[in-house]
Amino acid sequence: MTRTCFRDGPARFVVVLLPTVVMLAACSKSATGPPAAPPALVKIAVVRSENVPIELRNIGVVQPVASVTLQSQVDGVVKDVLVQPGQHVTKGQILFQLDARPFQAALAQAQANVTVDQARVGQCQAACTTAAANWQRAKKLGTSGGALSITQYDAYHSSYQQAKYTLAAQVAQVQADRAVVQNNRVQLGYCTIRAPMDGKAGTLQAFAGTSVKTAATNLLVINQLQPIYVSFSLPQIDLPQIRQARLKNSKLPVYARPAGAPKPRLKGYLSFIDNTINAATGSIQLMGTFANLRQRLWPSEFVNVTLQVGVIPHALVVPDQAVQTGQNGNFLFVVRKNVAAIQPVTKAFTYHSLAVITKGLRMGDEVITDGQVNVIPGKAVRIVRASLIAPLAYSPRSARRRIHLGGTRGVASGDLAGGGVSRGASAAPMRPRRCHNPPFSAQSNPPLPTKAQP
């Protein structure tokens, strides 16, 4: 029995000892800790100074400067239609022709009446001349010598007066006949219906053979498209700002863009401010005038309207995606010496995907625009793409001149969308230098992956 125990003892000792050795090895490994996490991959942008417009936006409706519904001024029948639906017409162009034969006959009759009455005027003039001569002889003879009686004397005088009045009446009749002729000529002229202005013809509402009535039958609607109005409204709280801006600039720029229309926006100027505020909606009615040379604006079309009331000079702007929202307000991550830090900021508004910052940043600061979810404040980051904010007065040529690439950092206009106002005076242009890294674009550089949380 003692021999058996001697053999089993070391065996049990080995069984107990092996787990202990494994546990000690595990404890020594955990004491060293996991390997340090690699720096977060981020994209950054450099804060720039720009002239940022102050804009007020709303939906507007296009209205023609003039819209005329053509109607006949005489009763008649349409003989010819000389216009097509949708045709551009010019002022004075013949559009409709009515049957003019009844009016031509009436004109000829009136002209004949003038001839007849003119002949009667000649007769009256001869009778008046004879009566005047008899009256002159009667006055010479007189009634004192007994040559003429008082009755005869008065008869010569009455005859002369009657002839004179008859002549005057006949002359007036001729003038009336001439007025009838003129009226018939006007009526005959109404048989030819012309365009009262330049514009675009609408749908035809009368055709050859249609019987028309005076001021009762619609023939055609013509809308003037050049220039054209865009009517829109803004809250009454914006009225003082609009009026103050208009005192400085009598023609405030107004931009309009139809839904789905290509860039650029159409530019006009503010031409009308209503004299009262709509009490039901608390808004003020405004109107902009546009040249509409290419007829991109169409009557009754809804458009996106932007009224520019001023410009903030040398405003600091960053990409809007760089601004984060926390419990204490807006903040963003600033990179200094490849180390990320939280920077509280005050954001005024957003303009064309750019956030206007009024407090918390300086020009030239580097802010993180992508990969914030992996950033730990106070820890190192690795910059895989850097970009300068493209000027608001964006053009492909100016964007290419502002590409700035170096090492693992690059600048491309595709990172941010441009706007419509020239860059600030304090923003110095960047000189391009060569690099083998291609510029960033949405197709070649997808968003950074998000690190899985333990």
C-alpha cells in the first residue's frame, strides 16, 4: 500500500502543477496589455476666409409682365387664322382675319352719302347766293320811296336767312357723313386682328368659320415672356433688412432656378415691394424682374427664389460636415501637430454646404471633415486627405489652380461645393506643386470605414 501511494503522489502533484503553470503564464501575458491602437484615419480641410452672401430663400411663381386675351371688337365670322398655337408673335402681326364684306359695303354706302350731301351743299350755296343778292337789292330800294312794301322787304330778308341756315345745316350733314365714313373704316379695320405686343401665343380658341361677338368671344391668349416677373413672399421679420439693403442698392439681386433646371441660376433684380403686409400670413409680397432672354422661365411655373440682401466680408468657413452637435452646442475636431482636439465653435448659418463660423476658429486651422467617429481627443490621427475650401466663385479653371497636394495630403475642389460670390481679399492663392497622389473625388475615395466598437 505504501508503494502504491508513493507512485500516485507525484502523479497528482503533476496534475495540479500544470494548470498552475498555465495560469501564471496567462497572468504574465495580460500584464503587458494589448498593443496600442493605430491612429485614426481622417480627412481634414483648412479653414478659409470668404465673402459669404446673406440670402433669403423661398418658393416663387413666374408671372408674365403682360397677359392679353384677344377678343373681336365687331360681330362677324372668322375668315382666316394666321397664327399657330405656341408661336412667337411680334407687335402688329396679323393673327385673325374676319369676313370684311359687310363692312366694306357699309363703307361704300357712307361714302356715297357724302357725295350726295356735298352736291346738296352746292345747291344750298347757289340758293344762298341768290337770296343774298335779292336782299342786297331790297336794302337799296328800301321802303321809304314806295318801291317795296314792308312785307316784301321782310320776305327778302327771311329768304336770305333761310338760305344761309339751310347751307349751314347741309355742311354739317356732310361732316356727319364723313364721320360715318370714318367709323365704317374703323369697323372695317377691326376685321383684321393684330398682336398688341411681342409674346408667346397660347391655345387657339377660334377657328375659320367661328362666329364671334363683340367683347364676348375669346380668340387667343398672348403672354409676354421678355422680360418676366417672379413673384414670391418672405416673412415680415425680413422686411426691415430688405428695406435697409435696398437703400444701399436700388437693384438687389434676385436669383431663380426652376426645379430640375441646370446651373447657373438666373439673375434678376428686385423691382417691387408690396405696400402692405398680408395680415393672414404675416408675409410681404415681393417681385423680381428677369430678362429671360433664353425663356427658361415660364408663366405659372414654381421656382426656387433667392434674394441677396448683403455680403459678410472675410467670413471663416468650413465644410458643414465638419461641425458636430453636442450637449453644449456645436463643436468640431481641430488637428494640431497630428493630434486631435475638441474645439467649441459658434455657427451662424450654412451656405452651399459651407458652415459660417463666427467664433472658435482662425484662418488656416485644420478641421476634421470625415472619420470623426474614430477620433479620440488628445490622441494622434493620420491624415489621408487634406483639402482647402474651394472659393465660392467656383469655376473649373480656378479649382484646378487651387489643387494642392503633398505627401499624403491633397486638395481638390470636389471635396466641397462652390457658391456664387468671389473669394475674400485676405484669402491668399495657393501655388500648385506636383504630387503623385490623385485628387480626391467621391468616386475614387469613398468615406472612411467606421471602426467597430469593442
